[in-house]
Amino acid sequence: MTTPADTGTPRPAPRPEHRPAPWVRTRLRTAPLAAALMAALAFVTVLLAAAFPRAVDRGTDDALREFLHDRGPSWTSLLATGRHQYDAADLDRVAAKLASYPNETFRFAASGPVYGTRSNKSRPMLNTGYARPDEVPPQLDLVSLHGLTDRVTLVAGQWPGAGGGDGPVPIAISKAAADTIGMHLGDLVDAGSSLTGEPVRADVVGVYVANDPDDPYWVGLPCPERACREATAKVKWRTGGVVSPDATDRIAPWGGGATDFWRLPVDTAALRADQLDRTKEEISSYLAGSTALRLTALTGREDLRVGSELPELFGQAVARRDAAAPLAAVGPAGLAGVAVVVLCLAAGLAGDRRHGELALLQARGGSRGGVVRRLLGEGAVTVVPAAVVATGLVWWWLPTPRWWGSMVAALVVLLLAALGLPVRAALLWSARRAPGGWRRLVGELVVGAVTVAAVLEVRRRGVVPPGDGLDPLLVAAPLLLALTGGLVLARVQPVLVGLLARAAGRGSGVVGFLGLARAARGSGGRPRPSVLPVFALMLAVTTAGFGATVLDAVDRGRAQAVRSAVGGDAVVGAPTGAVLPPGFLTAAGALPGVRTATAVWWDNDVFLLGSDAGPIRVSTLVVDPRTYAELSRSVGRGAFDPAVLAGDDGGIDTPVPALFSTELARRIGDGGYRLRMPNGWELLAKSAGTLDGTPALESSTRRFVVLPAGPSTARFPELKRANLWFATGDIDERQLKGLMRELAPVGLRDGSPEGAAVSASASASTPGPTAAPSPSGAAPAAQAPAESDVDAVPTGYLVRTSAARSAELANDPLQHSAARLFWAAVIGAAGFALLAVLLTLLRAAPERAAVLARLRTMGLRPRQGLALIVAETLPQTLVAAVGGGAVAWIAVALLGPAIDLSALVGAPVPTGLRPALLPVLFQVLGLAALVTAGVLAEALISGRRQISTELRAGDQR
């Protein structure tokens, strides 16, 4: 037989072996839209998961830096001091050693240390013609400063030299101080005499101008750049005279000793909130610890002492951060819960869509492991690139040194998104077990038990103490309540909707009955409606309602605390020993927004005589009973019936009715007493009742007496001269200050920043409301920024409004950051909740389309079909939204007693959070409206298309 080889005929090439198409490529080409949607969902979810930790880090860092910056350089610096050693080179050497000492968690500011030598005390300048407020001579300190010539410009004379050992001390002063006090170039300042009787003098040889009076360089120094006005018992000027570094030996005899000092400002812009504990330890070591010992040895100054307010400020910053942490965390926690539900729904939708494919593979002998591996590869190709891009975008958009939290959150979301479909396929691959309702019941009981335990523990122990970090139980408790409420609602809702369906079935229409009947049972072969959309809506509404209630309580608590501290909506106080300007009461009462106003005569140096306890010093208030009672009711402290202070204008021997503080009445009884005024005259008074507080005095423990103006002024007309004014209404603080500047005595109308400092200092001697609450850890009044000319107050006067004080307290970057994160999380959770509802609609779309197509063949009109979709979907949505609002209200009622809002308010407020209807109602209505709009849009857009497609294709089921 002849073969092709024998005949020379070419043999055909062998056919290549058949290889199946790659799984992943084939599946992505088959359903590109589903893959794109899954990638988009993963991108958005990973973006949010990676962004929130970094946003929290940036918010806490920015809040810490702004908090410290607002305190001023004197509070955010290290101040080293030692005995003066008469060696300028040694000052430079010590400054270099201190500034170059290595630190791990903080660094000193690039501006470098401020150092020099200063006198321990100031001396009076007794020259005739110098400005003397309250007849007190101005004070002069001596100081030698390193780097002064770089920050000032000499405008007259020359820089001081060493000078003679026994002659006047040559000094240079600022032109601002010279103009204020009345000093001139060439003045021989008379500072009295020394202990030995020799005259002490200074010679003004130079005058300079500060290049930048607001430069932090001048902070903490004895006013060498200007004249500072001080007010204790009396007002006086004070400034610093600059001496040459070669004449520092003249400083000690002038001020009873001299001190070398080095102020090292800390670079607050480089501090990190997560390293605050370590930073506090490092700085505390400068004060008393190993660093202090090393610096003593390094500088050779055995008497070197370092002090700083930074450790105290760090403690306050930690307390503020911990107070705002639950508000910042509850929103993202709710968002995380809703996002997990959406990812589970997306996996369920994908599993339902591919159920036939997976069943076919199983019937043809496919292995579960092989299919799961291919699904993992498919998910990795779809999800991983989106997650990487989202994480990279977040890291570029929100730079921060900390990356661990963001990376972990993104990785968790990536795993959830990638493993959802494979896990669902593995469960579908498993043999179906008989329905076991007891498993669901056991799970629900476990969740309920955990929720009850969490709530009881929070109520028992309260919130974790400040400094212990975020309280996870306080954040988890609202979520557990929402989960438990969702489980209860999932049990109750089918029954309620079924009852509504029966009621609708008695009517003539069929749409409502069919929609409610389908809503009461499951779709796609499920015996009951899916609980995942209920969980999503419950979590979204509960967290939003809970957080909104907290924010509302903070705003209301701040307004009440400020009004209580101010004594109304506005207060004006005169300097000690003075009265309000003539015409002020009439003009102030006519200002726009003033509803009620009352004038008060107040004095703290009145003695109560005639009691068994002997003379008792009391605060005495002379008020108009009617207007002051109205003020007391408005403020909510010390309300009384003005009729109890009614009395005739009898003679001087007739007692005047008076209201005593509760603590004072408990000590003296109810008899008649005498009130001895500061000028010596006495007023008889009898008890007409007691008060536990009064608007004019913030402290409820002070001993006070309230007298009616009519009978009191009839006996002593001097009591008509009011020194306090209170008002309620929407009052503009700038208008009130402008009126005070216009009417104040001419000598006090300077409106200078120094005047503002005097007002703050003088407030110590005025009643309680003059000291409105300030943010936790606020700097003293002397450290506050100078007021502008528009906002300045005449010297010694006090003008404050509750609106301005409330705005100051609300201007807290930490609170703003926490609120922004919370509302961003609320918006994200609402979006995911809407997506959960829409995914549920898509999951039931094939069965619903088939039902509607059959009904169309029976005469159902298109509009009725859309109404049927709405009737089927909205009951579950609306019930879940209302249930979430109810759970939020219950969560506030259960957890509220353990929450202290003082740190968020910025002032002490009573512990506890009370339920409020409006904040929760707004969240319920908002989310219900959003979801309703989404359902209606989905029904209008896809409902008709699904019905038409089903009618053309026919019923394949």
C-alpha cells in the first residue's frame, strides 16, 4: 500500500489543541455594565473608607495647632530662667545649647529663642508731667534683649552704652511709650531712692519704633515696645527701658535683682495629635526630669529652671479631643454599617443574577473550589484596580503622616467587595438545609442581649474619663440599638403590612391590595422580605438622629450657658467705683433689638449687721422689681414675684423688703437687719423671701441681697446711680460698644487695645456675668488678642452680649471638624441607604416585571403598574425610616444620662442629654423623602421598560 511519504505527497499539518477562553475575560465581556458598576461601588466605598481616618487625623491635628496658636506664644513656649551672671556671651552660649537640644516629637520655632536680662521689679517714675491715671505714677522696668536692633528702628538719639557705675542708667524707650506717658529724649527719670538713700535715676538717650508691634518677640516682656495700661485696684501705665548688654550690671540695683531668661517658642505647626502624650512627656522632662538634669549639666547653670504651660494645655487638648471623638466617630460608624449592608446586597444581587450559571456548572461536575477561585480572580480584576486608585487619590488629596488606619479601612472594604460574590457562590453550592427558624431566633436573642448589656454598661459607668481615648462602647451602643430595632422591625413589618393589605382588600381597588400583599411577603422565592434594606435605613436614620440630637443639645446648652453667665443677652458694667454715663440707660434701651432692659446698682463691699453670726460681707443689688423679675425668668435663674418686693416709701426707720440668697438666709434667719454701705450709712432691711441665684451674679454660692429700687432710693438717692445694665433681645455688641465709646467720660474714650486689657482686668471686681465662659483652657485676659478700634471698649468698662460670647465658644476648630465629619458621614449613609433600596428593587425586578406583564394582559393600565411598584416598595422604606427615628429617640433617652457635653459646649453644663423631637424628625423626613424620590424615579425610568421587555420576550418561567 502506498503512503503519502512514498508518493511524495505533503502530509497535512496537525490541528492545534482546543483551549477554552479565559474565564475572567469572557465574564467581563459578557456583563461589562455589571462589572463597571461593581468597580464604581468599590471605588466609592474604598474612597470613603480610606478618607475618613485621614480626615479625622487632619482635623485633630489642625484643631490642636489652632488651639495652641490661639493661646499665644507665652503659653506655647518654654521659659528658662536663672540668676543674672553679668556675662552677655554666656547668655548666647546657653541659648544655643537650649535651642539645639534634640527632641523627638516637637521642635522649637525657626524664629529662635528670645533671651536677655530683666529687672525683678519695676520702679515708679516720679517726674512731674508724666501721665498718672488714678494718680498712680507710671512704672519702669529695665531689660536687655538679644536681637532687639533687628526688630526696631532708632528714630532719635542713640543706643545706650555702658554708662557710669554711679550715674543715671542710660536707656532707650519706644516712641509709643514716650507719647503715651509724656516722656522725651534727654529726660532724667526720677525713680526715687535706693535702700541706702541714694537717688535712682535713668537717662533717656534714645527713642525707637517697633517695626512690628504684633511680633511674637514682644510677648512676655515688660512692654518695651509700647506703654501697657495695668488695672488692679487702680489704673497705671507701665513700660520697659532698654539698656545696653554691657550695662546689665545696672539692672539688679534698679529692680531689686535681675534675672536671665530664655524663652524658647515651640513650633506648634509641627505638633501631631497622635503623639501628644509623648510630646507631653518630653516637655515635662524639661520642667522636672532627665532633660532638666542634662540641661543643667550642659549649660553649667546650676540654678537653671524651666517652666511651661504646655503640659496643661496638652491635657486640655486631650480632654477636648476625647469629648468630640464620639460625635466624630458615630457618623462614620453608621456609614460603615450601611456600606457593609450595600456590599452584601450587591453580592446577593450578583449571586441571584448568576444563579442559573452556577447551577449549570454544578450540574456538569464543576468543583466548588475551582469556581470560587475563578470568581475571586474576576472580583480581583474588577475591584482591586478601583480600590488602588481610590486609595491613592485619598492619600494625595488628604496628606497626613499617619497611614495605618486608612490602609486597614481600605483593605477591609476591598476584601468585603472582592469576597462577596465568591462567598455567595459557595453558599449556593452547598446543600440546602431545611428551614430552621430557631437559628434566626437564637441570633436575634444574642444581638438583643449584647445590646442590653452595652446600654446598661454605658449607663452604669458613664463615658470613659478624659485621656482614655475614644469610648468604643458609646459609639457602638447606638448601632447595636439600630440593629436590634431592625431585627424587631423585620419581625413586625410583614404582620403590619399584611394587616394593611387585608384592609385594602376590602376596598374596590386592586392596586393597593396587590402592592401591600407583595410587600408583606418575600420575592424571588424568599418566604419573607429581605431585612438588609431595613438594616441600612435603620442604621442611617439612627446614627443621623442621634448625632443631630447631640449637635442640637450642644447649641442649646451653649446658648443657655452663655445667657446664664452674661446675665441675659447683654450686660454693661462700669469701672470699679464709677457709674454708667449719663444718658446711657435711655440710649441703650432704645437700641434696635432690645426687648427688656433694667439698671442695677451693685456693690460687693456691703456688710450685713444684726445677725448672730456677726458682720457678714454680702453683694447687694438694688433693682427695679418688675424688669429684674422679667430678666430672671428669661435667664432661668432666680425667678421671683415682683410683688414680694413691694413696699411703701416710708421713713428711714422703716425696713425695706429684701430677697436673701438661700445660703445667707440659712445662716441668719428671717429677722430684720441693717446693711452698712461703703460710705458708712445704713439701710434697714427685712426678709421677703429667698433666691437660689440671680442673673447679676453667676455664682449661686455667693451671699447676696436684692433690694427694690423704689423704697431704697427714696431713703438714699445715691442708689439711683446704676453701675450695671442688663438687657434681653437680639442686641448688636458693636452698637453697644459704640454707644459706650460715645457716652463715656472723655478721659476714658481712648478705645485703645490697652483699654481692652483694663476692662478684662477690671471685670474681676464686677459681678459674675462679666466673666462669660471661655473655651476650655482659654488664656487669661492679658493674653487675649487686642481688640480693633471698632470693637474696643472705653477704659475700665465692660460690654458683652451672649450672641458674641456664644459665637466665640462655637468657633472651635475641633467641634467644626467633628461636625463636618459627622454630616459628611450622614450624607454618605443616606446615599448608601438609597442605593440599598434601589438594589433591592433591582433584585426583585425580574419577578415584578413578570407579574406586571401578566396583569397588563388582564387590563392593568401603565399608570396602575407604576402605582403598584410604589405600593410594593414604599411601605418597607417608610416604616424603616420611622423605626430608625424611634430608635434614635430611644438611644438618646437610654444613653443620654451618661453624656457630658461641657467640653463640646465650651462651658460647664449639667451632665445628660435629653431627647428632642425636631432633630430626629428632620432626619426621618429627609431620608424618607430621598428614598421616596429614588423609588419614584426608578419606577418611572425602568418600570415601563421592564414591562415592555417582558411582554415582547414572553414568560420564560
